[in-house]
Amino acid sequence: MLPGVLVAAAITALSILAADVETGLFGYALLEPLVLALLLGLAIRLAWQPRAVFEPGIAFSAKQLLEFAIVLLGATLDLATIAHAGPKLASAVVVSVTLAITGGILFARLAGLPFKHGILLGVGSGICGNSAIAAVAPAIRAKKQEVASAIALTAVLGVGSVLLLPLLIPVFNLSHYQYGVLGGLTIYAVPQVLAATLPVSAHSGQIATVVKLTRVLLLGPVVAIFAFMHRGEAGGGEKRFSLQKFVPWFVIGFIALAALRTGGLVADSPSHHVQEISRILTAIAMAGLGLSVDLRTVRSTGPRVAVVVLGLTVMLIALALVLIKVVGIA
């Protein structure tokens, strides 16, 4: 497996360097190393067909390394965050995530995209972007082409949200707290949430982070639900109950580490290092995914995916504004 893993790791190293250049130029990375690794892997795959010696490592990177990265992500989450957010804000998060997933499935059907593609776009927009897409994909046995297009287009279009969302502050007379709620409920990735809210105020950034992490806490239950719904697809339609089919091992590990983090058995400093390791492993997995997907196979669905993502973004912003102004989150 080593040759393929090394190629994916080399692509990841280039992506991290590119993200550092972005940070130096703009103050933050417009596209994370994870997304850059996927895009670079897709570009390389267009010009180079990996030989057989690389294929096992590329496949291992795209699947097993990704699952291990998801497990490590659990060590970065404090489950008490949802309690501190308050019942009204927590309810808003649950409603937002539920409608995002439902909307993703509905919009995808209207756009002529497969059902699973809609699930990926819904969880990506509703929970935590590429991490949610990457976590749900193995649970529903999504195609690699669907995963690649969902991650690439939601990431690129998410940059537009970072740039345009602050323009809504004067239009709707939002306080810094309300704008933090708006950013936390609508922007798809944690780094982009910070990029959109911290320039407005530190308070907006803090509130947005709490709201966003509350969305991330729903990742485990959502993956488990979809894994149960698709449990009969792995072994020729086998329908008998088994814990592995109901809850994949990486979801169990994710929840276990989150529980340890909540109980104080994983301190802040180790949690930070684990988070960095998880990000690097996920980036390597995305490089492997890019190398295993021929971009020409996803080109035909690209415009339709973009329309679905834009529709979900507009829907989530409208929903957040209704919750803030009508329900009275202030």
C-alpha cells in the first residue's frame, strides 16, 4: 500500500503549502488543505492514470484512513456544548440540519440527481461540509464521483458565502450576536465560519463557533441513521441486524472519543493535536479520492450540483433569518 499512500501524502503536503500561501495573502485560507488535496488529486488524475502498484494505497487512503480520521474527530468535540447553547438555539440547529438534509434530497430529485447525491449535499450544507460528506458517504455506500463533486462544489461555492454574508448585517439590522447565529447556522465549514464572522467582531466569531459545533454534534447520530437505512446494501441485500451495519465502527469510535472529551479525559491540548492529525489524514484521504475519480465522469452533473448547493444555501440563510427575527434568537 505504501506507494499509493505516499503519492496521496505528497499531494496533501502540496495542498498544505498552498493553504499557507493563501493565509499569507488573504489572512485565512479560502480553500482548506482538504479541499485543495481533492482538487489537486482530481487534476492529476486527468493527466495521469495511476499504475496498478499505486491502486491499493490510493484505495486505502480514500477509505480506511478517512474512517480513522473521523474517529479522531470525536476527540475534538465537547458534547456539553449543546447544553450551553440553550434549548432555543439547539432547537434551531436541529431544525436547520433536518431541513437541509430534506432539502438536499428534494432539490437533487428536482435537478435529476441520484438520491444519495442529495443526501451528501444535504449533510454537507447542513452539518459540517466536507467532513460530513466524507463521514456519511461510506455509511450510504455513495459513489466516489458523487462524493468528489459534492465536496468540490460545496467548498468552492462556500467561499461566496464567506464574502457575501456580512452584507446582510445592515440589510436586516443584525446585532453581532445575531450575525454569529446566522453564520453558525448557514456556512458549511468551520474555518469558513470563522473567516466570515471574526472580521465582524470577536463576539460574532465566538457565537458562530458554538452554533457551528452544535451542528457538528449531530454528525454521529445522522451517520448512524443513514447507516441503518442502507444496512442491506453491503452484502447482497442481507437484512439481518448486526451492530456493525447499524452503527459503523468509525461512528462508534467517534462517539466514544467525544464522550471521553466531554468527561474531561481528553484535555484541550491533546485534543488540538488530535484535531490536526485528523485534518491531515482527511486531506490524504481526499487526495486518494481525487486520484481514484476521473473528473470527466462528474462533469455532466456539475452544473446541477451547483444549483442544488446554491438553493440549499439560500434556504438555510432564509431559515436562519426567520429564526432570528421571528422566533427571537437575540
